Amino acid sequence: MTLTRREMLKTSLAGAAGLALCDPLLTRAAVAAPQARAQSVIQIWMWGGPAHLDTFDPKPGAGYDYVGPYDTPIATNVDGIQIGQMLPKLAQQADKYSILRGMTHGVNGHETASYLVQTGHKSGDGMVYPSVGGVVSYFKGYRADYAGLIPPYIVLTKPQGRFSEAGFLGTRYKPFSTGGNPSKDPFLVEGVVANGISRKRQENRRALLNELDTLGRKIKGNAAFAASDRCEQQAYDLILGDAGKVFDLTEEPDAIRARYGRQEFGQSCLLARRLVEQGVPYVTINYRGWDTHKQHFQSMQRQLPQLDSGLSTLFADLSERGLLDSTIVWWGGEFGRTPKIQWDPPWNGGRGHYGKAFSSVLGGGGFNGGQVLGATDEKGENVVERKIYPRDLIGSMYELLGINPEATLPHPQGITVKAMPEATDGQDAGRLYEIMKGART
């Protein structure tokens, strides 16, 4: 059966409450989960791949051909840790996050690297695994006691488009993509907030829809019609009720909006905080503009200050509100950028794709702050200490979220698939217990 876009939208907005009852996959037994420290994840996805030398792994001694104008790293509020000079606000929040300088996988293609970092698996084995967001929405959304009207997996603001986020779990576990731009007032959320459509007009539309539904009124007691009615009720509760107000950033003080940054990324960070405050388990911010093959430093002069304001304020705001202990903040992209700058035309000072060594950041939700895990050589070209593969990072997050990596996922062909199967490619250096609170080392 093919669903219309309207039907799909109504389904996605209905949330867990009505739909989970209809899904036979949710009745399958699962391995007992470990005790959860984290309840939510905010993923800052640096679409295109950020340069580790310019951000969290500066190499001032490597020379101009590697660092360009960014040759003066700055001290943080943690003794002994320095980061890139364009991130002064993040430097003052370093006690709240740990830097993973040993990230590696060796893949240099956007699609294959994105799939690997988002799922923990290399492509090509005939299986299409779900992303971390899809897995979290399965275990902590639809099969848990999550009862929010807001879907449990949200993307701000556009889906990545590099891979299928839900994989073999199916479209039910794809994220709800808001569309729009949260720095604009009103923030036009797909299916929730429409430009020029007043509340009164929405109410009139609903009344007209009910008047036209003559068949539904004639057939009483039909389970399919009853389920449809529940979905409609929940969708309109989100559109017209209090739940949808989470997307209204005008409710926030101007000072806090300015602190995050009055552009799309900064306001997306603010909205992510509001969403986890409402209990949404997984929020991804797709932050575009990091695929800097040409004129890299011109782009960084614009991008890095935005990153600095948005991410530093997110860490501080979560901490001030008592949410950081229960919220994992995961920053990173599909790979890094080439340490050596490509000065020649047509690149004119660009950086290429680089999966051999790059950085990620983890904070909150049971991860210690103020630590560095892994190291690269003097030019940032090779990991020389504590390699970290995507599955190491993902498996560590699952444990802190209370998701047993041994638990099974429902496969449409009945294949037994664990949330985090054993690595078959050698890319497994172990969980990040060095930075996990209370974990064995």
C-alpha cells in the first residue's frame, strides 16, 4: 500500500502513544538493558567533515602549509588542553566535554563514511543498518514508555540524504525532519506550523475534515477507523495544543537567543535543548557547510564563530538547567579534512576528505568532561595513540543510554541482528570506558 504525503505526515506526528500498539515488532523479547545514565542525545552532525587541525586538534608547529592562519591555539578552562583559536567560547566550556582525537576509519567518500559513522558498520555486506537515531527511537521511543506527541527522532532542519537513517527498521523509524529555519519567526515546521495559516483556520479545516468523514461516522467500532481517529487527534493536539509550542522560539528570552546566535545553527541548538527538555530521545542538527574543498579559510571565518557560540551555549545551558547529566552531546562529521592545505588552483587553500585521522567531541549523559582521548602525530596525519573507531563511540553511547549492545533489532526477514554486532573488519578498539563515569577501565 502506498501512503500519501498527508497520511505519512499524520502518522509521523501521531507519536508513540497510538502507533506503538499497532506494531507487532514491538512485542519481540529483548536482552535486558544496562542501567541508563542518559535519556537523550543531541547529535551535532558536521555535514561534510570538519577540519580537526582548525578545531579540536591544533598543530601549531606543523607549519603554514598545515595550519594556515590558525597558528595560535588557545588554552581552555582545563589545564593542559588547548583547542583552535577560533573557538574561545568553547574553550571556556572544556570541562563539560571530552575530545576524541583518535577517531579513524580510513574511508574518504561522503556516503560510505557517513553510513559508517552513523551506524558503526561499513557498507557492502548486504545489510542496511539503521543509524544511531533510528536505534534510539526504537528502544527509547516506540518500544519504551515514551508518551510524547513529538516524534522521538527529530532532525533540524533537513535530512542528511547520504543514507537511510532507518535502515532495515523501515520508514516508521525515520526521523521527523522539521524543514524551515528556526532563526525565522515564525519557524515554519513541516506539518505543524504553516505560513499564513492562523489557529482559527486550522480549527476550521479540522471541522471540515470531520464533516466530510461520513463513512467513519457510519461505521462504528471499526478498529482501523478508531486508530485513524486517534492519529488525527494526536496530530491536531500537536498542531493546536501545548506540545507544538516547543517549536516556538519566541517564548525564549531575547538574551538567550542572542547567546546561542541568531542564525540557523545557533537557534537549532536552542531548539534541541527545548526538545530534550520535553523528553525527546534523539535530536540531530544537520549543520551544513563543512565540505570545504575550496577557499577553506574564508568559510571557516564564517562557520567557526557560529559553531563556537551555538555549541558552547548548548553545553552551558544544559548544565545550568540540570540537563547535561542526562543528555549526551555528540559533535562530529563523517571524517576530517586533509591536514596539508591544498593551495594550488582550483582549490585555492582548500582541504580534502580525510578519514585516516579526525576528531569528535562527547559530553554529558555519563561522559566525563575535561579529558582528551587519543592523539595524532605532529602534523595530524596519523593516529598514534588510542585509536577510536565509530563502533567504539556508538557502543559506548548505547551503554550509557541503557541500550544493551547485545539486544536484537527486528529485521523484516527474521534475521537475528544485534544492536551492535561484533566487528568483522578489525575496526573495534573497545568502549570508551576511559571517559565514562563509573565504568571499568
